[in-house]
Amino acid sequence: SSDVCSSDLISDELISILKTHGKYYADEQKNNLSILAKSLTQYIGNPQCRIAPIYCLPKIHKNKSNPPGRPIVSSCSTLTNPASVYVDRCLRVFLRTLDNICISSSHLLHCLSNVKLDDNEVLVAADVTALYPSIPIQYGLDVVCDFCRDRGLMLSHELSFVLALLEWILKNNFLIFDNTVY
């Protein structure tokens, strides 16, 4: 697992993104890294870096005798985790601009608390399965870009930086199962 964490190619890509967007140095003459660069590169060459393990938690509420599994990928201490957290913080604030996004069960209950249904109306709920693996990376990047640009949510240079990080994250997320890296 240390191969991915110490991969020069993956690390160099991240550093290149930071340098290209002027986010690498706080003071280039003194070679002082910026706080953001320190944060995003904290697992490069770090012995605590790991490849995210995948495991399943049983969904016993579905079937007690033979429960299906809920796949969990634990990405703490992975090479891409700090960048993932940063991109999530950058983009999460824009969810509030959408009326049709439900963030949690409690948010849904709050939204429904004042809803009055007529006798001929039915409330329908849907759940998306396997959403993330089925979205082509470039399509997802284009949608995020269009969403932010159309709404003027981010300055062009910041959007370019976030999209570059997002692409790096999506192309370098690895997981391990049964001693095989995927």
C-alpha cells in the first residue's frame, strides 16, 4: 500500500496543480509552503498514509438471516483525502442554492413538516444506487463546471483550481480488498 502513497507521479501531479494555480508557496523566495499546500500534501511520503480499505456493514434491517452488505470505503489517511475534504468544503456551500437537494433524514423531515397532502396525492421517495461509479469522470467535471459558471458561484481561477483537484482526486482514488489494489 505504500507504493501508492509514495508514488512520485501522483504526488507530482498534485504539486503541479498547486503550483499552476499559485497555491503552493506562501513565499516562493523562501520556499515556504502555503498552509493549503501543507494540508493537501500531508500524506505524500508519510508512513501513516494508506490505501483505503473496503469492507461491508450488514444491513440487518433489510434481512436478518442473510443481510446484504453496505460497502464502506474508509478514506482517512489516504493520499487524496485532504484534497477531497477541501473540494467538498468548496462545493458543499452551493448545495443551498438548490431547492431539490436533501442533505439528511432530519433535513427531509424538516422540509416535510409543513406539507399537507390532499387525499388524491401520494408522497414518493426514491433512492439512487451505484451513482458514483456510473458517472464518467469528464461528464461529472463538466456538470460541476457548468453548474458553478451558470450561477456565478466561483471566480474563474478558483473554479479552475477546484476542478483540477477534483479530477486528480477522481483519477487517483484507490482502494484495497483482499490484498488487491483497485
